[in-house]
Amino acid sequence: MSEFIKILIIEDEKIVALDLKRRLIKLGYQVTGMAANGQKALTLVNQDLPNIVLMDIHIQGSMDGIELAGILQKTHSIPIIYLTAYSEAQTVTRAKATKPYGYLLKPFSDRELNIIIQVSIERYESDILLKKSEQHLRLALEAARMGTWEVAKASHKIFMGKSPRGDLEPIADWESFFLTIDDSDKSEVCDFIDRLCAKRGYAAEIEFRVTSDAGKICWYKLYGKSFENGSSAQYQVVGILQETTENRLAKDRLAQAATVFECSTEGIIILNKDKLVDCANNAFYSMTQYQECNLKNKELPFLTHRSLDENIFKDLWHSVETHGCWRGEIKAFKRNKEIMYIWLTIGLIPVETGMEKQFVVMISDISKIRETQEQLTHFAYYDSLTNLPNRILIMDRLNQSIAKAARDSSLLGILFIDLDNFKRINDTLGHKNGDSMLCLISQRILSVLRQSDTLGRLSGDEYITIAGNVESYDALIRIAEKILDCISKPVVLSNMEIIPSCSIGISVYPHHSENPDHLVQMADTAMYEAKNNGRNNYAFYHPGLTQRAVHHLTRERELHHALINNEFLLHFQPQFSLINEEIIGVEALIRWKHPKKGLLLPAEIIPVAETSRLIIDIGNWVLREACKQLHQWRNDGLNNLRMSVNVSIRQLADNNLQKFIAKLLHQYSLPAHSLELEITESCLQNELIYISCLEQLKKLGILISIDDFGTGYSCLSSLKNLPIHRLKIDQSFVKGIPLDKNDCAIATAVLALAQKLNLQVTAEGIETYDQIIFLLDHGCNELQGYWLSKPVSPKQIPDLIRDFPDQFTSLKS
């Protein structure tokens, strides 16, 4: 089916759009075009109408994706699926107003994309069929020349409607019409309306005579039913008024009925007084694969007491006999025993006294709608990858488990499971292998849990287990140890053996809380404690963990105020060339003048800032202040000094970083090569956004160095292909030189690698003269460390530069 589905991509990030196009084509879909703004999208839609539109919310131009979706909905009624990274409440609320067919958060897998497209297409086809059915119903009412009426309960005032063809046009209002009712029928009509108003859910009908202005006697039938008005205590009575004069164009009405019978897309069957099949239309036989000879004068197979529940069978025919109709959904079987779900309506055909009664049965095949509903329900409550309960369902199960534990006065454990270093699997072996591993881990955990336990997947590599009816903490420890043991068995992915592990946080009802959300949060907090304790471990929640989290939030708020109140300052640690015996650069290091705790180092700033957008604001402040200081030094004659600034991975993901740096270089008249950005090895992973940012910085002429090289998981091809200028050997490898053979080997290997790749090298953490001698002997000229100079205030740098040759001579002696 997918090769006939045409898809339009609306995405302003070209790389993302091209990747999405590639994935769609791989899945077998036809991409009609890609647009980065609303105007281009409208043009493409008019040129080649797609079956479905994949829409990013934030796009170029004067309108965003939500506004564009509203226009497309009005003009073309095309199914819209939002593919976005934004899930804040305001955006979701606006998006819901456009009635999208899906809302998928980036990043997502090909499987998720394919499923939501397929489900959306089927839902759209179902919507079209539903609209046709609604139109069919409206046309049927029109064909029957019916008018409507309604009772306002508060006043018992009756409002009359008119039929589309105007048959009831002489009836201006109920009062006038009521006067024309035959005197012998007026009291029955009044009693009929009173019964409808007095009894909720009551449905009935009454037939009565009316004398027209010309003195002609006509018959009318009043159908009515009282409906509850939602959750309100009030309800309303609505119904249909129909003229039933037998001699009124009987032949035309029979012809109309015959046309509807034969041309209807719904199955229609007429049953005789014994509820046996008298006749049926072609749609019924096509739908059920029966033939007329199979059913003539026989019971409908799906309306027997054998095929229906005994109570349903009795209620169905009692309703038909009493109220004239019954409608509902039932499960039926085609002649070939294939299951089908049908919407069934049975009505008693009105006949004159003495005539044999008949029944009309109408069926609509809603199997696809039912199947789609079941799929949507499954998607709503189960994880699409592992088929485990998702967050919504797991929280529902947790509520039930808490209620049971409260009744039984037993303990309930919540185990929050997070795989250790799972990102490495996705980054090195690909997301497909990562998904395979997640499925395997799910099965392993299930294999060691009790039948009464519940396992769910919250998101990514996070799982949660609900362990009910446990007698002690030891029982939870045994469960946690089984999970740790089963997960730690080797896994082979792409011919590579992986030893997975996980960290588990445990909270206990009712000791820690009775609130399900709090219990999950506490288990999550304890999981991070397990990670801090070395991973591949478990930890129980205790109040101190919450206090630590509160401290984190407090520190984040303090950092925000520190930025506003200008409490940050920069110190600079010189970088030395010992061959030339001069200071060739400085590394900018942030400090915090805390109003109560004094001068704080980066360790009190960066880890907290990294968890929020503060790292971008603080990082930009460092860049600005560093460039400003470098400009001042250059004005003082220090023209050859290089400024090194640490840049976080979140800054590299900021689309404005390149423009911001270019603006600083221009503002402070700095040559691009005088600024060096130090990045961590995590930035070298194959992420398009980071690669693109580094390439753009290269075009500016900025130098790029890898900080703390050797402590991460660098892809060596990145050193060859990306614009890396320098490696900085981490101080953990310098500390043991020259006594530690391992440190010496690592430092020597890094220097040899850098020499082959034509990269500069700076060694950090120099604390002894012996370290300098070893590094100089192996080709490392540029050094940085406390033995040479600690970080100092900016005013001390000129003196250090001037005095360094003499200082170095004294240090050697």
C-alpha cells in the first residue's frame, strides 16, 4: 500500500528533511516534495496533492506549522502528522486545535514513523466512510420527508422544524399545529410528551390525526426520545414529526424506498413476522458473502439466540417490539467463517392494523474502524518497540497495585531501571541494534520477574517494575539482583560482544510515600544514586537524595541570579611553549563570586548549568568576556596571544553559536585564529548538528581543540575528517609521568597519533619538571599546569608574559 501513498515533507532543517525523505523512500513511500516554509508548501500541495503531510511546527516564514496545518485543513482536508521536538503544553494545545492525525516527538524510529503513517491513512479512510454514512443518513431523512421537534424541559415549550422539502411548512409553531390535532387525539399526544419529559432514556412514538385548513384529514407520527445532556442533571427530548397519510404519493414513496434499498452501501434485510429473511439487498450479500438461496426464509445467522448472548437476544427483540427499534455493535461471521464487526440497526416497519408486521435490519461493516480503534488503543497504552506497558498504562497499574497493597497491608516496591551507557550502543552500532538490545533486555527482565510483577518501559532505556506483595526489603533486593544478573549476560550485536549493565533505584510503598507519582520520582532519584555509586548496582531511596536534588534546584536558581547580577568573572591559565620559552596562549576559566560562599570554581557551576539552558547563556557570557579581554590585551601590545574557551555540547547544538562568535570577532576586531574553542570528545560523535556546527566554525577560521583527550570514546575517523586543530592530553595521563608506565605509554601514543595526523598537542596538569622533560623528549612542546602557573586574574597575565623567560630559567635551576 505504501507505494501509492504520496507524502509532502514540511521541514525547515534541510538535513533533517533530506534524512526524513531518505527514510520514507526506504519505507516505500513516494515523497512529492519538501518545503521549508508555508508558501512553498501551499504551492507544492496545489501542484501535486499528497495523501498525507509530515509537518514540523517551527518552520521558516511568517506562519508556523500549526497555522499552515489550519489552512491545509480548510482547503484540502489533508491528514497532518506533526514531527517535532516540541512538546510544551501551549504548543500541544495549539496543535490539537488543528485535529492532527498524529503527533510524533523527535527523535523517532522508522518503525514509529511507518506505524503512525499507516494508522493515519486508515483513520483518514475511515473518516471519509463515516462522512459518507452521515451524508447518507441526512439524505435518508430528507427522502423520508421528516421534520424535527424538541422540548425545552424548563418551560415545556415545543419547537418545530421543517423538512428540507417543505412538507411541514404550514406548521409555523406547536401551538398553532396543536389546535389542528383531532380532539380525540389531543390528550394522548399530551400524555405522550409528558412521558418523554418525565422518563430519561425513554423513547416512544405516537400517531394522530390532523385536520388541515381545507378540512382534509391527515395522519402524522410523532417520534421522540429523552436524552441525557452529558454529565448534567438536565436532559432534552428530541424527535421527528412525519406525515403518514397512507394515500399520499404511495407509489413514489415505494419507488424511493426501493432505490434506497438497492443502492445503499449498507446491508439491508427485510424480515417477515417470524423474523425470517424475506429479502436483502446486494450490499448485504457482498458484505457477508452469503447468497439469497442460503438465507431465504431462514434466520439471519448473526441474529439467532445461539450466536448472541441470551440476554442481548432478549433485550434486542424486546426493544424492537416495545420501542420499534434497536441499534448496537455485534460480532458476526461471514459465510467463510471470517469475523466481522457490524453496526446493527433493527426497526419494526409500521403497518396498518391487521397487516402482518415486518422488520428492517441495516448493517454496516465497521471491522476496519474497530481494528483501527484497537490499534490506537494499543498504541496509547503499550510501547511500540517492546510491547511493554507504557507510562500511561504503568501508572494505571501502579494505582491498582497501591490500592491492593493498602487492602492487604503489604509492601509494594517500585524498581526504576536505567541501562548504563546505552547511548554508546546507539552511537557506535546504530539505533537498529540499540532497539534490538532494548527488546532483548525486556525479555530478560520478564524472564526473572514473578507472574504478579509488572514491567513497563517509560522511555528510551528506562524501565519500571512494580513488585507487589513483598514481605521485606530483602525480597526487593533479590528481585533487583536477579535483574542485574540477567542483564549482565553478554549480548552479540553486529558480531560484537557487549556486556550490558543497569542501575536500579528502589522506592517502597508505604514507607517512602503513598502517592504513585512520588514513588516513581523517588525510585528515579535512587537510580541516579546507584549510578553515582559506580553503576551496575541498586540503591534504595532515602530522604537525603531528595535534599541533594533540592540543592541542585537551588544552585540552578542561584546561577540564574548570578548571571543577572554579574557575579561571574574569568581567570586565565597560561599555555607555554618551552621551545620558544614564551606564553603563547591562555585558557579562560570561569569563577563565581558567590555572595555567601566566596569564590567558587567551575565544578560548582558547570555540572548544574549543563542540565539546563543556563549553560548556553553562561557559555556565551564566557565567550563575550574572553573576546573582550583579548581585545584589551591586543591593544596593550600582546598581539600573538591565543585565547582558549571551553564550549559545551549544548552550545554546539545552538543554531545561533556561529553567528554569535562571528559578531564577537567583528565587534572586538579579533582575527579568527586568535580564538580556540575546546570541545569534549562527546562532540565528535556522528551527530549531524555537531558536525555542521564545527564545519561552520572552520569556515570562520576558528581553531578547534579536543579537551581531556583520551578520557572519552572518540571515533578516530573524526580526528581525520573534522576540522580538529589540537589535542589536549588529559591531566589524568600526565600525573603519573614518568614513573607510571601506562601513563607514559598513553601519552607517547597520543603524541605519535597527533604527529601522523598533523595535529598540535598541549599537555595539561604539569606539576613536575620531570614531566616536562619526558613530554619535550617525545615531541610535546606546549604545556599547561600548576608547576608553570595557576589560573590568575587578567591583570597578572602581562607580567607573567614579560617575566616568563627569567622565571623558566629559575625553575629549571
